[in-house]
Amino acid sequence: MTMTLLRSSASIAVLALTVGTALAAEPKLPESISWTAYGTTSSGYAQSVGLGKMLKEKYNADLRIIPGKNDVSRMVPLKAGQTPICACGIAVYFAQEGVLMFAAKDWGPMQVYNLFSNVGRNGQQLMTAADANIKTPADLKGKRVTWVKGADALNQNATAMLAFGGLTWNDVQKVEVPGWGQSIQAVINGQADAAHGSTISSAYAQLASSPRGLWFPPLPHADKAAWERARAVAPWWSPSMVTAMTKGAKNDGPFEGSNYPYPIFVASKDISDDLAYGLTKAVMENYESFKESGPGMDGYKLENQNFDYIFPYHPAAIRYFKEKGVWTAEHEKHNEAILKRQGVLAAAWKTMQAKNVADDQFAGEWLKVRAAALKAAGMPVIFE
């Protein structure tokens, strides 16, 4: 009888532990969630709308999407604590590194965590008007290329595209525009010939159906020299077979191009563990319910996530990935290395803040302090 009681007690304990673990692993999402994103005509915004629909239907959580027309405006709410999440482009890497527009006194390197990303079959590169006859990146010479004010990510990528073709901004006509949406309109309206973006952006549909037409210049993967030039400017570029693009593009099927995660869902250090874990799990486990709700949604599949990327993952997101058995010791080692880099940058920024430097000389001096700190730690500088 005593033995039976012991067995029963043990069984109840195991059951309680199992149930408790299962309950602890359930997503705990607040009634309201917000994140910043690209403008309303971007693929990132459209995907956010699709994810928001899923969050409402499955968890009764309302999503507020805060669109920003440039990289700085998308990061301001994150920095100010108005929202803990950004469905960002690659500019968040510049924020983490404290470079380009984030090298200013009121910015500096930011500690951010990756939650998950969209790693899809689309491309991230220049699109062109078909009637401009830009068949290759080298054909951009003499053409009109958009430059988006305050959008270093877009402009850095456009610079990489030019570098792929052996060109610089001195070889093209720079067309300055105030936002990404306006860069696409400039091409549609005949004021420009090329603009950077995702190959699945809904804004391209109007160009594809217009007399100008839409064309994505291929980036041959075998051209190692061209890729070396491009990646010297944009180390986040990766050769990718582009199979997802706006309908009506003149490209005849898949082509060799470039890609990187977009959107990259990053969180500030102030995000709660419940939200970080809950949102990651909600998105990773409900793919079937939102896969048709926006362009390129297949990039949110668990098997498409990149755990060896340029951002560290949030501990709560890592907890979910460990539960799924996809987080390895090598991923942990890589993650620790990125966190260490963030620490070196934070210490360098503290050193910089103690200096008395005029505003117009601040960015230049900071880049020197930053480079010295990274070199001393045996880490690549990347942005000199």
C-alpha cells in the first residue's frame, strides 16, 4: 500500500512538472503590442499586417504598426522606449555598431537582440525601370539612381550594387528623395531609373504594369571579384537564388541575386521575457495561419532562421529555440561573441562620452575610438 502511494505520488509529481512546464512555455502576450516598420507600401509593413491578423485571431493581441520613412525614424521609438520591437532593415546593424547616422552624440552603439527574422526567397537589391536597359550592374553607369535622405541602409546597399558593377556614385546621377516610397515613385514617374528594395515590395506592382516595366539586374554568383567589391561595402550581402519577386517583372524566372534577412525583428534590452518568448513562439508556430497573408511570408519558417547572423539572440528567444532542438553549442558560442562585441562597443562609447569634442568633429573622433577598441579586442572594425 505504501509502495502504491509512493508510485502515485511520484506520478502526480511528474504530471505536475510536465503540466507546469507546458504552461510556462505557452505564449504570454499582452493585449497590445507595437513595433516600428518600413512605410505602408513596403513588403515589411505588409508582412506586419499579416502577423498582426494572426496575433489577434490566435491570442487576442492587438498590433500597432508604427511606420517610419527612414532608418532614424524607425529607431527613435525603440531608443525612446515607446516600443520594444522593430521590424527593421539592415540599418539596425548600423545602430548596433554605432556608425553612419548612429555615430552622432545622441545615438552611439545600441544593445539590441534578435528575436526572429524573415529569411525568404526574395532578393534585396536595386530594381530598375526596364526601359532604362540596365541589364547588369555595370549598365548603371550614367543612369539616375535614387539616394534616400536619412536612410543609410538603403544608400549603403545601393553603393554596394554600384560597387558590384565596378562603379561609384561619381559614375551615376544621384536623385535625392525624402523617403523609400518616394524613391519608387521617382522611378515610376520617370525621374529616376533605379532604387533599392526587396524584390517582393508591393510598391513595384505599379512600375511592373506601367510602360516603363520592372527589371532586376542579376548578380552572377560566379563573379567573385564583383562580390568581393560589393561585400566590402555591405558585408551582410549573401548570394541568393531569387525565386520570389513582384508579378510582372521582366525577369524570366529565378535569377542569381543578393539577399539578407528582412524584416529583422529586433528588441531593445528592456523587452520583457514573456513578450520576447511569446512573440517568437507565436510567429514560429503559426506559419500555416499567416503564410498567405503577405508577400514572402515563407521566410518566417523555423527552418529558415539564421542563428549565425550579425545580431545576438534574446535569451528568451533562445529558450524557445532550445525547446525546439535547433539551438546548438556552436550557435551559443557565436552568440556570446556578438554579445562580447556589443560590450566592447559600449565601453568605447563610454570612453568617447568622457571626451570634450565639438559636434562637427564628434563622429570622426568616435570612429577612431571605436576602431582602436575593436582592434585591441582582436575584432574586425568593418566601418573605418
